[in-house]
Amino acid sequence: MGDTKIRTAIIGAGAIAAAHARGFRAHGDECDIVGVTDTNREAADRFAVEYDIPDVHAGVDELLESAKPDLVAICTPPAVHAELSIRCMETGAWVLCEKPLCASLEELDRIVESEKRTGCRTASVFQWRFGSAAQHLKRMFEEGSLGAMYTGVCNTTWYRDQAYYDVPWRGTWESELGGVTMGHGIHLTDLFLWLAGEWLEVKAMTGTLARNIEVEDVSSALVRFRNGAMGTVLTTVLAPRQETYLRLDFEEATVETRGLYSVSNDNWSIDRGERSQEEASDPVIERWNAISGDVAGGHEAQIEHMLADMREGRRPDTSGDGVRRTLEFITALYKSAFTGETVQAGSIGPGDPFYTTIHGGQG
């Protein structure tokens, strides 16, 4: 793409679209927002005025044909994410799509097939990977500074009342594509899986305890990783005191983060336990303190990486296999909950009802 600014566009002008617009504006030296569309024309008009977007388009086809974007942010309700991602790539645009990226592993394979045909890429919004502390922790683990990983705790304990679910597209398998596991816990679950590495098996339960919805409002899972580590994943929207909490116990230290919807360096901590008293100079703490920058894990950070990937022609970290790990885990979690089985990584493929529908037709 050379020195030319990347042309970006936004499909969907709801609340989450603002994070994309702010992210694009923060990188105005790299990209321009050239258009927006929404099924609600008044909402699109207001959004365009607020974020100084030059053109509002009557629909997706008009936006793709007239604005000719290089990168499209998809910010619609989930049911149409896969369809829109493929449509955008077929016209030559890369895609940054809100979670959940798609409804099933089958849909993900259709997205990957379109990538192969077009040479474009679709990345899922998994913004928590891109915070400076998370990136630093990933490097430390991969280089061996922390030793082996043993255990992990991944808790998304949020609160959503019934009114939240009274929006027409929420609370159903068909339109929201899942419950709290897919729509809320997916953020921290993805960060956990990305940091810990390949998972081997999962055993899970789900329940609908309080909200009048057809999907789950609570889920709990046990997971074993290829490196031998074991962990728990708890997700709920019934917790009056909200918190996002991740704890990783390594051979050399315990690393934790506490926050809610975004975390920066101050939300992370490292504890060497008794080892911190053994030496005046602690190489693990010194390595942790060598973190560069203080970038929150948010849309702005992921957009920066996405723009760089486009410039360099690289596959984004949250596309292809980078998103499959998380979607396959969530699919396996649902399969385990519905069937009572322990589900192995790589076991859900064509011919399995959970490959084509994330709830296997049992939701």
C-alpha cells in the first residue's frame, strides 16, 4: 500500500462502533474513515457527524462499491458477521470484525476459504492481546523467563440485568450466537488461551439460572493445556460486584491482572513469593520491569497492529488459526456441557453437529 493512507469504513453505527472510530482517528496519519452505513439511517447520520465521516451509505453494497475501502470494521449484531466478512473480502477489503466472529467452525472455514480466494484477511476483535503488559508477558513466557506454567484461573464475573437482554437480538442462539461464554467471557478466555498456548481438552457445564433467555448466563470449564498446565474458566453475568480476573502460576512467579473492560500496566502484578527475599537483585522482576510502554488492551492498540499487518502483507494475529483456537475451545465447551463428555482439541470437524452449529442443535 506504500505511503497511501488506508481507506477504512464502518458497518454498523451502534455503541461498539465508537471504539473503532476512535481507534481509526488515533491513527489518522495511517488511515482515513471514508464511509459508514447502518440499517438505521438516522443513527448512521449522527455517527458520521460525531466522527467527521464524509459519506453515509444506504447499504453495505453501496458502501463497498462507492467508498472502496481497504479495511472494513464490522460492528453489527453477530448473526451477520460471517456473511459480511466474506462479502467485504470478495470486494478486496480486509476486515476487522467484532466478536463473536462467526457462529461455528464451519463458518470460520468459509471465511478462511474466502481469504485464500481473495488474498484479504479477516481478523476478530480480541483487543486484550494487544496491551503492552500482555505482550510483554507473552514474550517472557516464550523466552523461558518464567519457567513452566502450572495453573491458571480465568474469571469473567460481570453483571447484566434482564433489561439488557430485552433487546431483540440478544439472548438467542440464532441472533447472538451464544450466551455469556460466547458474548462476554470470550475476551478474557481468548487472552488466557493466547498466553497459555495450545489446549488439549475441556470439561464444562453451563446453566441459565436467572435471566429469561434461551442461552446460558453462567458457564464453568476445566481445561488442560499441551504444556501440562491446567486451568479453570468461569463466566457469569449474574455477579453484583463485577470483575475481570486472570491468574497464571508459573514455576518462577504468579502473574495476575484485575480490571473490568480494559486493562493497562497498572492492572497487572507479579509476585515471586518467598523467592523475592532470596536475592537483592531479582532477574525475573527486573525482566518484568523492563516492559516497554503502557498501552491498554483496547481497540486502538489492535487497530495499530492491524494497519501494520496490512502494510506488511502479514496475517493478523487474530485471524485464521489465531482465532480458531478460541472458537474451537468455546465450541468444545458447549459440546461438553450438552453431552457430558470431555472434549479433545481437534475432535470437532465435518460430520459433527457441533461443527455446523455451536450448540450442536441441542440449544
